Amino acid sequence: MLTLYSYPDLFGVADNNGYGLKVYAFFKLAGVEFVHQHIFDASAAPRGQLPYIVDDGETIGDSETIIAHVIAKHLLTIDALLSTEQRRTNLLITRMLDDLYWVMSYSRWKDERFYPAFRDGFIVQHKQIDAEGFEKAKAYNAQRYHFQGIGRYTPDQAYARGLADLQVLAEIVPATGFVHGAAPTSIDAGIYGFIANIHYFPIPTPLKVFVDAHDNLVAHCERVHAMVSGA
């Protein structure tokens, strides 16, 4: 049985990290049978990053590598009808979501206006983590943000990047159906992974304000959520 290892759930979302939720949603949409293991410590993961999978004894990290592996190994057809142009669009959206990730993470761990709500909400749902442990994670993330670059931005500068990404998504995501038609494909899972981690979190960051003001983003998120939630 394929096992997905990813960060814990939060606020009704199966993984509070966009990449783990992306893989989880992809598996659900593609009909992949898997076991989901929530972990906090990523030290045993490939390159020390979650999510990763173990599939017939093979350990694979990186969300895009995981999805490509599972499509090939299990002969999944979820993306089989995509054109070259659609696949090119998917790559561009995927890279843009990589940028949005840093701003979304910044809003939780770096921005002192929103960090306490994130910390307290997490600890309420996962009591094995205490405030001291959270502060250590915050300090670790501060280092990551500094070396990546987003940590050297003011909040307004950081959110300007994220809002620009969301504006493009708002112009791509349709009011009904999915990005490439009536059925979801892997890019819908990717978009959901990040938008759900903004929309369902009761933390009024500028990112959430933007998402909740765009009916098409909310509707797309809720459509995918309904398809992937539950057993």
C-alpha cells in the first residue's frame, strides 16, 4: 500500500502545507489508494522536506516528482487528454504556486499580526506541540525566509508578490468546472492545495481577504474540497 507522509491537518484541511495537500488531493481525484500518515518531523524525509511517499519500498519526495511517479507507475489517466499548451500552462501555474507558498508561509510565521492566531489554532488542534516548540519552528522558518529572500521584504512587499500570484489565478480559474474543463486534472489539485490553506483558515491575512472576495476561487476550492474530503 502506498503511504503518504505529510504535515498535520488544520482547520478542516487535510494538510496545513500546500504541497502535502496538493498530493493528497491529487491521490483522491485520481482514485489512488493510499494511507495518510501525518508527521511533524521532516528529518527522515528526502532532502528533509515533506511530503514524501513510500511506494512498494521506494521512498520519493517532492510533490511534482511524487505525482509524476504515481501517474507513470499506476497508469493514471487524469492528465491523459491534456494538450501541449495545457501542460505548458500547468507548469507555469505550478511555478507560480511555488512563489505563493513563500508568501503564504510568511503570513503565518513571520507577520506578527497573524502568527499568534496560527500558533494558537495549531496548538489547540495538536496538543503535543507547545508554545516553546512553536517558537523554535518560528526561528527556523525565519532563517529559511532570510536565505530565500522573502524574509527581507516588508509585509507590504511580501503580500504584493502573493496578491499578484492570486490575481493571475483569479483570471485563470473558471467560475464553473475546472481549469481544463468539466473534469479535474492534476493542476486543480495543485491550486486547491494552496487556496484551501488560505480560504479555510480563519486568519484574515491579505491573501485570505483576496481569495474570499473572488467567487470563482472560492467555488473552485469548495468543489475540489467536496471531492477529496472524507473517507
